[in-house]
Amino acid sequence: MNTRYTCINKTSNLVIPEADCLYSNKTYHKSSTYRPVQNEKFGIQYGAGLASGVLAYEDAKVGDIAVRGQKIGIANVSNPMGDGVNSGLLGLAYPSITSAQPANHTSNAICWFDRLPYNPLLYTMHEKGLIEPYLSLALAHTPQNASTAFGGYLTLGGLPPVNHSFDFTTVPVELTKNIPLNFTSGKEVR
């Protein structure tokens, strides 16, 4: 989320106080490496709501892995989707599901149809030889009587420091053809 953003009630479409969006107070601040992306904007629709804003090139760092000039989306407008702790998302998926649209795009309701794919952070890290082309996730169990606990490991380009076998299976998971977004009575609706 940008430092100054607009929170929109998804039922009434009215502006509501930022605090009602429940985002962390740790929002995005432009750095000296910020460069706006021309003729494109950011927009995505989630199950819980939508977010829209600008696209920029910015230096990004996760742990000890740094990338210069990564394309990122910075939300200026959002429905309440926060949890009081987080203020953004780190997309680790594929170029085909990134959230850039032409600058003249007017509605997030159709943002799936005119996307302009770009390489998300994980792809860029691999392209630059910083990581292997995969990620690993090991979730930790939170005891029933605990409200917070260690969550686990996200390892980019490697395996987490937990016990595991070396008997792995890999499958291609990126879909490159359009998938119908909605189905009604067994018929595609676009």
C-alpha cells in the first residue's frame, strides 16, 4: 500500500477511513531508485476485494537477495482486506498472472482480460542468476493454546532447513492458455 491510499467500501463504493482497511502502518515510501512505468497501471481483483494503483521499477530485497529495477505494483485504492499486520503482497507466481494493464484501463472487473505480463520478483531473481528456479515452503504447526508462534520457512531457490527426503517430483504448473473465469450451469461465461 502506498503511504497515502484511499479505502473504498466494496458494498457502497464510498470512501471510508484508512483505518477501516486494517492495513499495517508500514506502507510503501518511494525511494531514490523509484521510476514510474509509463502507459501502464496496477489493478487486481481478489476474492475479498480489489486493489489498484501505479506500476514502478524499484530496487527490491528479500532476505539477502537484492534485485535492481524490479517492476512492482503499488496500490493507491483498495477495499478493506487487511489484517492489521500486513500492508502488501509479494507475488511469487507467473508472468501470465501479473497485474499490469494499459493505462487507459478503467475497470478492475475486467482486469483479467487485458493484462500486460511481466516477470515477477521470483522470475527476475532466477533470470539474474541469484536463485534456482523454484521456491520451498515448510509450514510449522502452531499449538492450539498459542496465539502466535514460529510460522515456518519460505526458501527462494533452495530447500528449507528442515528434515526432508531427496525423493522429489516436479511437474509443470504454468498454464499458458486462457482459462474460463466463471462457469454457469456447465457453460463458460466470459
